[in-house]
Amino acid sequence: MKREVIERFISYARMDTQSNESNEDCPSTPGQMALAHKLAEELGSIGMEEITVDKHGYVMATLPSNSEKDVPTIGFLAHLDTATDFTGKDVKPQIVENYGGGDILLNKDLNIVLSVQNFPELESYRGHTLITTDGTTLLGADNKAGIAEIMTAMNYLLQHPEIKHGRIRVAFTPDEEIGRGPHKFDVAAFGASYAYTVDGGPLGELEYESFNAAAAKITVHGVNVHPGTAKDKMVHSTKIAMALHQRLPAGEAPEFTEGYEGFYHLISMQGTAEQSMLQYIIRDFDRTQFEQRKAHLTAIVEEFKLTYGKENIVFELKDQYYNMREKIEPVRHIVDIAHEAMSGLGITPVIRPIRGGTDGSQLSYMGLPTPNIFTGGENFHGKFEYASADNMVKSVQVITEIARLFEQKA
């Protein structure tokens, strides 16, 4: 199983599937569709049924029930795309067998080192087989580790019919990293009562709480005049934008918050004297505080409109997703089953909120309650990303055990 999950993961990681927020097509990049078709072929080769790939790159397949019981249909999902934060082109995964501790030299020529000083959790992986980058790209464990684990788990269940389970649906979705993963997902066609995204990080992660999330864009129009004659004429949009940003509480930003603390995050700022643009994401676990954050930013913008003219400050604010806990709490048994699956395998469940979002955040509000389980990856979205093959195997085992427990409890 370990060799299988490594080989599957590396074959997926080598494909460039970064999404592209500037492209409104779905999928937003051709590499995602290429991976979708590759997965469909592999699903067929292991014996899965009802395999589909739609025009938007959503892959679905079925593992039929082998039980005589009336077992709820459950699903497992992972996403095809990788993050846009760091290049995912020409990924060259490296395998560190039986990691002995200490720093890992990722790239000798560029002197790029995965260091224990910067990433002290590395020491907990002594004896593991680690898969790293070569220091020039991200790895793509988010979420190709999840894909490899789901594929390996389905293959294992097919090869071990003595493990009784109900009908299982799997799906691989595009464009999760740009927030569009479930936008064209057909929940009715998927036909599951409950699902799990396999999109978490280190061993034991079990998440059913996510942020409430919104995105904001503020465009500031100014007046540019030659600096030699600008007195009383120039209106510098970038300086207005900077002043507006300074009105937000400085400590309520990602770099200063953790746990259940929310934030305002300035994603980008660009501009000239003539025009500037600020882009934010707003996050909070508590719905009331989430609404208060949006109202606070709106009030600041309205104040600046009064000062500089409402036509010169353009404000766009839209909700992205909500805390999936509201939809999962009424069916809390699906979290309990995942908890029991991990505990039975000797894995300590680590229940904590997702300081981000997964497809499950939106799917839960689309009628498919979907908590999230670990993949075994660390340091997602950058050149120091790595995954433990040993913990990837444990994720495979958790998937198969969840399927078994649903059948047992039916």
C-alpha cells in the first residue's frame, strides 16, 4: 500500500494543475482536465463503476455496495488543482527514505534547506518516508495526496471484498484553491448522504468548522497631475488607499491571529496616483462577528466616500462561504464515525477549526454535509511543502475504516 500511494501521488504531483483566478472558465487551466481524464482511466482500471468526467472537469465514480444492509451512500472528495501562491510547474518530488532527523537539503545548487529550526515539527517524522520538493516549486500534496489516498483506498476495498461497505461515491473537483470548487458540482448526481474531503494536513486532523468568508475589493480613483504643478490639484489614490487600510485594526491580520480568531487580510495592493486597488478577504468563525467585520469595513469605506466623493471610492463586497459547523452539527455522527475510525487505528484525532476553507464548506450548504480529514502533508502552498508517506497510508486506512463503520452501524 505504501508503495502504491507514493507512486500514485508522484505521478499526479508531476502534472501542472495550478488554477488561475483570472480565467472564468471551469476548469480554469487545461492541466486540471488532463488530470481528470487520467484519474477516470485509473478508476476504470481498478474496477470502479459509473465513471464520469463532465465538461467542467468534475470526476465522479462509484464503488458499489457489497452489503445486504441499507447503508447510507457516503462520498470522498479531493481537488485537482494546486495553489496559486507558488509555482507548480515542473514539480520534481524527492523521496527521503527513513528520515533520520535534522535538516533536509532540497536543492544543493540553490542551497535551499528544509530546516528543523524553521520547521521544528520535522523532528516528529524520524523514521518516516518523506516526499519533498526540490526547492523550486510547491509539491502539490494539497490536494494530490488526498487524490492518491482516495484512489488507493478504493483499490484496496475492491481487492478485499471481505470488508463490507455500502455504496461509495468518489469525486475529484477543479478550482478549489480559487474558491470555485463546488460551484458547478452536481450534488444530486453525486447522490451521497454524507461526504468527507480528504484535504487536511498532519496526522489526525479532523475538521468540521471553517471560517465564514467574504471577499472585498476597493477601487480608489484619484487625479494625476505633473508633480511640478500638482499643488492643490493632485489627488493621490495610493495614499488614500494606504490611509484607508490603516483604519483597520493592525492586530487583526493573519500574521497575528490563530485558533478561533478572525482577521482582515490584505491580499494585494496596487496603484498609481490616478487609480489604486485594495483586495481583501475577511474571515471569522462566529457569524455575528463576521457580519460585524463586514460592517466595520463598509463604514470605513463610507467615511472615505464622504471625504473624497462617492464616485471616487468603488466598493465590492461578497460572501464566499460560511462555517460548515452549522450544517454538520445536526448530523454530528459523521464526525463521530471519523473520530472512531482514527481512534481504532491508534491515531489521536485532532479536532480543530480549519483556518481556511475546503470544498466541504460550500458543499455542506448545498445539502451535502462534508467534514475534512487529514492527508499527511505539511507546509502547503510553498517550496518547503512535504508529505509523510507513512501518514498517507494511515489516511488510506481511515478512509477504508470509515466505510466499514458506516456498514457496521447501519
